[in-house]
Amino acid sequence: MSSRAHLCEGGPVNDDWEKRVAAAWATFDDYDEEHGADFRAVIDELVAELSADSPLGPFEQACAWDSTGHSDKAVPLYREALARGLSGYKGRRTRIQLASSLRNIGEAEEGVKLLTPELLTPSDELDDAVRACLALCLADLGREREGLALVIGALAPHLPRYQRSMANYARLLVEPEA
């Protein structure tokens, strides 16, 4: 490993490897639906360079399966990445993407259980994605008002006006009437 190796949410990773993974993902739109396997092969080649116990391998493979329309194949890989200790930003991404995939395969309740604790974690740029995905899971479970409250609450801070009103409306969607 080069002297530029660093700890990346679960193990040492070479900066060059991270750049090559990012470059591979930058080409994703060059692959049409019929060539999803070709894209997954590119990711598999990069994953083959990692240690066998790296949590980044199953994470990247899950992302590739998910992005090519195979949530069912992605779910066990996301779970494996988390079981191997993927944490931090990529760990949070994994939980969001796993919840989305679970919803896609009819397991929205598990997605809700996975994402609800994320509402209490320190804030970052993924907060809105957590809320959006959780809202979709809730809607699939017939809990649309809760989902709508999450989405409006996430949207409110981005509005040029009406932030306070929208935040209150979001709260009122789920508060019991007095």
C-alpha cells in the first residue's frame, strides 16, 4: 500500500483506489440497461484489489447491483458491508441505500426500523436523503402523513420564505389533535 494510504471507514484504502472508484462511477451513465453487467464487472475488478474483509468491497458491489436495478442482489451486500464495520459517511449511505432497497423488495418495515435511528444522529448532508427514503418506506406502509411530515420538514429549511410555517405544518401533520 502506498504511503498515501489512509483509514477509510473500516480499513486502509489507497487514495488511488478511491479515485479509480470515483472515476468508474463517473462513467455509470455511459452504460445502458442492457450493459449493467459490464459496469458491475468494472466495480468487481476494483473490489478484487481490496482485502477480503474490507467493508468497502460489498458496499461498492451493492451500489453497483442497486444502480443497475437489482435491489434484491444489493440487500445482502449492504448488510455484509455493515456487518464488516462500515461506518461514518459511507456507513450512513449504506443504511439509506439498504432501506431503499428493502422498500423495493417489499420490506419497507425493516427500512423504517433501519432509518428511524438516523433521525437522531449528528446532522450532515445526508439528512434530507434519510428523511426522503424514510418517507417512502412509511408511505408504503400506509403511514403517508408521517412521511409527508418528514418531507415537508426536510424541505422547509431550503425555502426562501415560509420556513417556520412549513415546519409547523409538518409538525401538525403528526401531532395528535388536542
